[in-house]
Amino acid sequence: MDTQTLFQQHIDALQQRWSDALHNTLPDCDAILVHSGGSHNYYADDHAPPFKAWGHFLRWLPLDRPDQFVLFTPGNKPRLLAWVPSDFWHDQTLNTESWWADSIDITVMENLSELAAQLPRGQTLAFLGENAGLAAELGIAADRINPAALLSWLDFDRAVKTDYEISRLREANVHALRGHAAAEQAFRAGGDEYDIHQAYLAACRVLDQELPYSNIIALNEKAAILHYQNKRRYADRASQPENQVLLIDAGCRAHGYCSDITRTWAAADAHPVFHDLLLGMQTLQEELVQRVKPGTSFVSLHRQAHVAIAQLLVDNDICHGNAETLVDNGTSTVFFPHGLGHLLGLQVHDVGGRLASRKGDIAAPPEAWPGLRNTRTLDAGAVVTIEPGLYFIPALLEKARGSSLGKSINWTLAEELMPFGGIRIEDNVLATSDGAVNLTRGA
Ligand SMILES: [Mn+2]
């Protein structure tokens, strides 16, 4: 199906879903005004960080710029109220493409002060977005500005993707995999973290600021830092340590939709146990991916990941004992201290991961794993990441060594493996009634 048709179907589905949300949460409201967000300068500066439009705005149309508005009225074509200032400092061209713009009524405003006059008279509006002050100036009542009930409903609903959204997520995977292939090559060729990062950007033909999140490009022991942010560069190649391991966590965006992919590569002469762990992690990751389907409890899947990782640690003589016991007493968490994954969409960590219902009930993560971002039972159409990890994190290992957990760890081997950092393997997976669809491997 062509993108234009997919997009029109997406808009039709959003009309239905947002009408239901409005009728169920704010029956006295006639329409919703959604703000893309504002651009904010750094403190006491006249420069701003790159702008990213808010997810609930981007879901209506792929226009990533500040101070744009969507007016949703049940039964009507959605309206874009586009602020296009007269400005000779920047390119203010409003880039509309017919495949999406044909589904939207577009009104261009040269000044933001024209917004009030564009809104329907005699109607009661709700406002969604960061600028509550602007909403108040427009005469919107405080209890209709970001109403919690409406937001919970819409956040919960974001988990289930339309066919258009799935096509964009696939596209974001296709783009990112080009970068991952180039990054692996740069790693094998002896590049440093900076070189690998640049190889990724060039292969994807993107700017840093266009990435869904800042690339994690971690060589050797840095692979043990979950959100490692540096890109080490060596002016003098002779001083650069040999590349043993690359952990790269990097995605792309397609019309706002994100991919989030992690790969771990090891040099042929890396520690043989590290190679065995890498193979074991690849196998268990693929098995977990297959279990993504409607009705799957993500909390239960997260526990299954822990048991599989604990078994891998036992099989490789890094831990002693029974896998279930190692999970229950917290030993597996020393090696796998983050969640198995999260919802994915217009935000990398998409909204609603801990919502148990449209009504806003919260499903808290288990006490042992407070960082788990997704506690939902998966619906058909949900897209999640599956990203088990196994790391040798000095701070966590040291803490374990001083506690009762330390007795079940083979310290000689753990110390030998520390310079190799760790492993994470992450794919983006769609739950369907026919089972799991791996958007990354299938891309
Ligand atoms: Mn992720």
C-alpha cells in the first residue's frame, strides 16, 4: 500500500481513537488543540538545543518544528495551524508533502497572535502541550489544559500502532541498519569511537541532532557503561588500545518514528568466554523476541530474561548455583541491571509503558527491578524493544563482592572479563496475533 493511503488510514484511525478519548474523558469538550512545543534557549544564552516536536503532535503529522498547532474536532478533517514567521535569519519554509498534507487542512499564520482568531467560536477546547500560559491566554480553562484523564487515555493508546506507524518504524530500522553495518566495518578496521560514530552518521546520511538519541559507541571496557556518552578519539593511533569489543546502541528516525538497535561485536582474539557469552546472548535474545505476542506480560518476559542470563552465567562458570536462585537473590541483576525493553514509537522510550488501563491505573514495576520501563501486558500492534544485557560493571561487582552475593561469583573469571565491558543485543519487535514480527531482523 502506498504511503499516502496508509497515512489517510492512520488519520481515520486517530480520528476514531481521539473521539473516543474525548467523549470518555471530557464529554463537555468539543475539540482539542495540540501544541508541538516551544524552542528554549540555554540559560542566559541566545542559543537553543535542537528542537523535537512532542509525540502527541507528531502523531498527527510529520512536522518537526516549534509552535505549530493541530486542531482536532471529532468528525472534521484535522487542521494544522502553522506559525510561519517572517524571518530572514532562518529558513522558515513550511515543508509540506502531499502524501500527508492532503489529509490535513492547513492554515498559515505569520504571527502567533492570529491563533485565537483561528479557533472555532463558541466551542469548548482542551489544550495539550507544554505551554500552559499560552493556553490560558486563549481562554482555555485550567482543568482543560493537559487533563490527566485525557493524557492517560492517549498515552495508553499510543502503544498500539497503525499500519502507517509500523511502516515508519520499519523504515527507521532500515536506515539504522545501514549505519550499524558501517560501524561494524569501522570497528574491524581499527577506528576509534569517534570514527565509528562518524561512519554511522555518514552511512545513515543524518546529522547528530536528527538521531532519536545520542549514539552509544562504546569500545572495550566502556561497553559496561549503560548510557556511555563519550566518543573517544586518538590523534596518535599508536596510543589507541586495540579494539576488542564494540557495543553500539544507535537508531534513526523516520517521520518522527524511532528505531533503537544495539549490537555487540568482538574481535577474533577477544576472550574465548566472552565469545561464548556473545553467542549465548544472541540465542536467548532471539528466543525472547519470539515470545512477544498479544497477552504476553512484559514483567514475566523480563523475569524469563533474567533466568536465561543466570543460566548462561552458570554454564560459563561465571556464577555457581541454580539459575532461579541467582535471580531471586539478586545475583543476575548485578550482571543485567536494566529492563528488558520498553515501548517504542514517536519517543524512544514511548509513553504509557506503566499504564495498566486507559483510565490511568499504574502497574508499578516489581520491587526488585524498579527500572523496568514497560510493565504492560502486550496488545496486538504494540512495538517494544527486546534488549537483554550482560555486563561486567566494576561498581556493581565490587558491591556484590562485599555482600553475600559474592560467594556465588567466580572472581578470577569476572576480573578477566571486565576489560571486555559487556554485551547488549536489541531489536524492535511488533506483537501480532500471528506472533512476533522482528522489525529489525526483517528490515
Ligand atoms: Mn532501548
